[in-house]
Amino acid sequence: MIAAEDTRRTQVLLAEIGAHQAELVALHTHNEESASRRIVGALHGGMDVALVSDAGTPLLSDPGFDLVRRCWQEAIAVVPIPGASAVLAALSVCPLPCGRFHFEGFLPAKAGQRRTRLKALAGFADAVVFFEAPHRVAACLADLETLAPHRRIMVGREMTKRHESYYCDTPGAVARMLESGSQLRGEFVLVLEGSDQAAVDIGAERAMAILAAELPPAQAARIGAALLGMDKSTLYELAIRRAKP
């Protein structure tokens, strides 16, 4: 048996791999409790059941938690099969420091609640990973442009799919990149830079802008490294960008 968030999507996958014998059962947000009871009964009857979601890993902002909890309560083994993970896929290509990160899931749908939560998240020292619906991405970036205008954010759109694309810059700059209507469709994962790193980067940018205006890039990087305690090669790249033509 296969418990699927959307049986129509799962049927496409099964057809591709030539699997036609499995019984399909819908398990989604609106029927999770009743479907979970039925599936647990099938498991007690000796069946094997696979849980799949439309995109990404089940249970990460997708249905399935009630089923997993019931299985634990009934002493039924639950075995993870790693698949596409939107969170880890985004972090693996992110140019921002993500050694430590907080996973937020979906932001609140209501504008006031979203802004309140984003204000709290903007204070996190670690990177923050969250999901957003396509019709709310522009509003989310506008909120961040107000709350943290200089903080960098990476946006991944339609990851691992045909129209996969990534954008990384300040919230305002990314919003301008996404102004095209076609760029606001699909599934979005956002990675917000941690506040501590952002503060360091802004300080380094300002320092190197001053030093590079007066000194050759190599000398500016050497002095900047001694003053800021940062890697000289990183500061050299900043100095090159800031150097006079």
C-alpha cells in the first residue's frame, strides 16, 4: 500500500517506474486522522505501507505526522527512506554561512503575524530556512526589506525541477529579480543570513571601502585582516570590488 498526499501525482511516478500493483490511499491534511487509522489497521494486518508526499520529504511541512505517531504508539516500525529534501538541497547550494541553521517551516499566512515572526527570525544569529507560498513571496521580501534591508537572503525556486532557479542578494534586490510573473510560480525555499554574520559582513564592506579608496587591494586586505581578524583572501576580494578603476 502507498499512502500519498496526492494520488494523481504519485500515479505519474508509479507509471514511470512500471509499478502498477500497489494500492493507493490518499493521506492529506483534510483526512489525515481517518486515513491514519485505516493505514495502521493495514499494517497490523501484515501489509507494508510507503508514505510519499508531493514534493520534498514527508512530515517537513507535509502531512504524515499523525500516522508516524500512531505507528510508534502501536509499536509498528517506521523506517525513513531518504529522498529529495528541500531544506538540505537549498543549504547545499547556498553561498551564505549555514553551518548552523534554524528550520522554520511555513511562515504565518496572515500579513501581521508574518511580519511579527519575521522580526523575531531576523534577530537569530544562525541562518533561518523557511518555506513560502508563491503568492506571498513578494510580500515576504517586502517585509524583510523593511526589517533587515542589508541582510542577504537566498531564494530557491522549483528546486530539482525543470525551471529550477536560485537568487541571492538583499531582500530588495531579490524582489526585483523576481518581478516577472513567471518567476513567482512554483515552490519556494528561502535561506535568511544570520544576524551576526550579516553585521560582520557589513562592517567588513565599510572598512574595505575606506581602505581600498586609499591603498592597493593587497595592502588594503593585509591591513583589514589585522584590524578585523578576518581572512585576508576574503578581504582581498572585497578590496578588488571596491578599488578605484
